[in-house]
Amino acid sequence: MKIKHSISLAMILYFIGILIYIINFVALIDTMTQELLSTLAMLVSGYHVLLEGVEETIQNTKKAGKFLPNTHILMALAALGTVLLENASEGALLIFIFAGAHFLEEYVENHSQNEITQLLQLNPTEARRINPDGGIAVVPVSELIVGDHVQVLNGGQVPTDGIILEGIANINEGTINGEAMPCEKTVGDQVFGATINGASTFIMQVTKDSSETVFAKILELVKNSQNNLSPTASRIRQFEPIYVNIVLFIFGMLLLVESFLFHQPFFTTLEIGLTFMVSASPCAFAVSAIPATLASISQLARQGILFKGGAFLSNLSNVKVVAFDKTGTLTEGKPSVVSYKFEQSTLTDDKLKTIIVAMENQSNHPLAIAIGTYFKTRQNNFPALTVENKVGEGLISHYQGQEFRIGKPSLFVNVAQRWISVKNEKEKQGCTVVFVSINEEVVGYIAFQDKPQHGAKAAIQYFKAAGIKTVMLTGDGLLAGQAIGQELGIDEVIANTLPEQKAAIIQKLKKENGITAMLGDGINDAPALVTSDIGIAMGEGTDIAIETADVILMKNDLKKLIIAYQMSKRLKRNIFQNIVFSMTVVVFLIIFTFSKNLSIIASISLHESSTLLVLLNSLRLLVSKKSAYVLTLKS
């Protein structure tokens, strides 16, 4: 855990120390005074890094119950050692270079996290609340309560989540899903806080407190992700104090062996030992992973791809299986009725349709919405029904002494062969079929069709080309699932799955293949998302998606998954480059140290230069690369 001090105070003291150092050499003073002033310059300029090193060492040691030194300790000891050698000016230069590099390190890390700062700046602060008398009061967003009516001006910011009551809006939802193209919204549509209204004014009703909005949760996610390190970063952090202890041990043994066994002059040995501590300091190695991970998470957040931590981003590059839910993930999630047929004599078709719509009005399932849209009726007085929702199967209700069922074939006990034949024929065409029954006798069917997501086929091709197995999990029948799966090029289709069964299937895929990712809508797929190694929700701004999954794609666009996968690969390469480069520099510096061809100043200069190069290499991950998600595959 890093201990934070005032950066402004540290910078002021840094330059005061440099000024003391300059005065020290300009003024005509004796050698003793020069040594004292150089020591003072060292302590003043290095206040920030020296104190941080000591405090972190004490803190970590108390927490662990054993000595866990911070890497800064090595530089501190080396600098103070120069005082014993009566060469404090060299120690001061060491601290100037080290502290200067540390400031640059903090700048780079802060720059890699600037997406958080930018997001915070986008958080709405004021709203135009409509009072009961029709007047408008400008109030802080925090004062809004659910049910308030708010006016949003053209070009204004939507203050919180809500529903449009009056007007038409052209909303830029880039802060939510990373897409710059505005989308048209009208009465009844949902709008999200922190998004930008276009050309016209509208009135909305507040549906969420400002602290519970989608944007507020995004802010919380991005901030929390900074503390959830990748496995490599965690291992580096754990290894760091062990490495420092090894360096200190070697330093002590060097002094002992060289001075007492080989009778080398103590101060000569001390100088070599101090140079060794500087050369062996793992500063560049210590920053090999964390800044790169932060930069990657920040860049993805900008594109509407939210990771709950670096561990999930790092793991994505190692995935062996990607399992997809069908509806709303591989398909648009907006099915429409393409055909239906009812055969019964007890009710007119219009009366049956009215009962069906009344039942489906109590469900938010995409098929229910499709039925309500298709069987439009001028009748507003739908019967008041009590509806039992059997999740994953369908609806059951009673009306005027009769039982009505709408759902998958598994909801029905006995189905006449003619209806089974109709179902099979429709499913071969890629349709989803539900049956309608009265008193347990199937009297008709409704067939739906849902279009594949734009870019779904290209995404499947991409992952297959990368050697990753693709699986579709669907509650639909096998024939309907296979029709979509064949169109998209899915490796395996597993049909007729209930939500609780998907989790068991994911567990099996993990055991047989390795790291498994699951994509779903975050509602029916919640058990599978939790069970998978990496749960990925197609969010579209839904609360359940944000709460359930490890990764949230704020827009239902499979291109985003490819971008995330490619970033995971980039991150892995970047960290590997950083580790190899940093340790290579350390090895060469140590070799030159023991060959007695390297001074302390040369060592610190080369050492901190390598740290800066590692940080700049990590910073490259903030630059977005165009995703080549459409591949030209050999047929």
C-alpha cells in the first residue's frame, strides 16, 4: 500500500535541495561545510521518497510480523552510505536522480488513471427540477428523489437515470457505452445520468437516486478496479520485499567477505557494495505490471468495456472456451412474431389473444414483449390475472375456471404430434416456438424469430481462428439453436437449458477445456456468469449486469469483446517486455559493478533510465489500436 504525501510540498523541497546543492558549489566554503550542505540537500530533496520508503517498510513489517523492506530502502542506504565515504555530493546527485525519476513515475501512473478524473468531471452536479406549481428550480442532483420531474435542455446533461415523459431526445450515450453516435429516444424510453441531450428539450421522471445510477456504478467499478491487481502484479508485489532482503544479505556478506577474509580496504568495499545496492534495486521490475494494468483498464473504460479488476483482464488472454447465451447476446434480443395458429372452439381468437396479452403483460421477457407488440388490440380493459412465472419455461394462469399456459414444450405434459411436427419444422427455420394450452390441451403455437447481432458471425470467426472453442447455451429447442449456431459458425450448441443448468454446463466446460468465459445478459444467465472463470455481461446499462459479471460490455456489441481480448494480449506482451528488460538491465549493472567499472552515479542514471522506459512502455497501452475483428478466413 502506497503512502501518499503532498506532492506539491515534495516538489518544493526537491527544488530547494537542488538550490542548496548549487549554492554549495558556488560559494567558497571549506570541505566540511560542503559535506554538510550536500547531506542537507540530499535529505531535503529526498524527503518524499526516503520517508515513503521508511514508512512503508514499518507498515508492511508490522502487518506481516516480519521484516518486509521497501525498495526505496536500498536507495536510502546507498545515499546515506556516501556520507560515510565523505562523498555526500555524490549521494545528493543519487537522490536528485532517484527522486526525479520517482516524480516521473507518479506522473505516469496518474496519467494512466486519468480516465477516472475525466469520468468524475462528467458526473452531473445540477438539475432543472419542475415544481408542483410548474416553475423550474435549479437544484443539486443529490437533492433529486425518485418520482421528481426534471427538464433537460437541448445540449444539456441528463442529471440522473429516468424515463422520458414528454418530448423527443437525441442522446449521446458515450459516457455509458463508449459510442459517440447519438440515439433517438421518445416517450417511455429510458435515459441515463451523465449522458448528453441533443437538439431538443424533454421532460423526464427520475427513477433512481443519483448514487444508484448506472454512471455512478461505472465510476465505482473503475475506481475499485485500480486495487484489484493482475496475478503478475500481485506476484511482483509479493516478491519485492523478498528480493530486497536478498540484496541486503548479499551486501552484508560482501562487506564481511571482502573486508575480513580478503583484507580489502573497508571503504573501497563499501563503495562497491553501495553501487551494488543501487544496481540491484528492482525499481523498474516493481513497476513492470501495475501501470500497464491501470493503463489498459482505463483505455477499455473509455470504450465502454468495464473490468472489475486486472485479474480478469489478464486472465482473458488465456481463455480456452467462450460460451454465449443466445437471446440478447448472439441475437439482437428483440424477437418478433412471424407466425401463429390457434385451433379451439371454446373462445374466439380475439378473446384468446386478449388473455394471452394480459398474461404476457406481467412478464418482461423478450418473447412476452414481442407477443404484446404483435397482438395489439384496442381493448384496454385486460382481465386482471394472477400469473405464475415458471422461470425458463413459461407462464400459467387461471381465468373463468380455465387454466391457460404459454411456454416451451417442457411446460406441457401431452402435446399432439401435429403440434410437435409444426414446432420441428419452424425450428429448422431458426424460429423459437411456444405453445398455448387451455386446460392442459395444446390449442396453438406462436413462432418467433430473432436476428443475429451485427458482427456476431465475425466475432465467432475471430475466436475460432484464435483457437478458442465457441459454445452456445440456449433455452430454445435443439433445432432452433442449431439453425442459429450453423448460421454463425458456432462449434457446439447446447439447447433446452434452464438457467440453473447453464452453471453446471459451464463447470463441465471448465473441467474439460480450461479457462472458460461466459457471455450473457446478466439476468437469466447470472448463475453461469458467476460459475465461469470470467463472467461477461452484455450490459446495455442494466443494473443486474453491473452487479453480476466480472466484465461489462455497456453496449451489446460483440466487437467490444474482441477489443477486450486484444487488449488482454497487449497487456500480457507489455508486462513480459517490461520484466525482461528491467531484469536484463539489473543483471548487466551488477556485472559491471563487480568488474569495478561502474560508479554510483552511472549506476543510478542507467537504473532510473530503465525505470522510465518501462513506465513509458506501459503508457503505450493508453493508445487505442484499431481492432481487426473482421478476419479474412480461408474457406
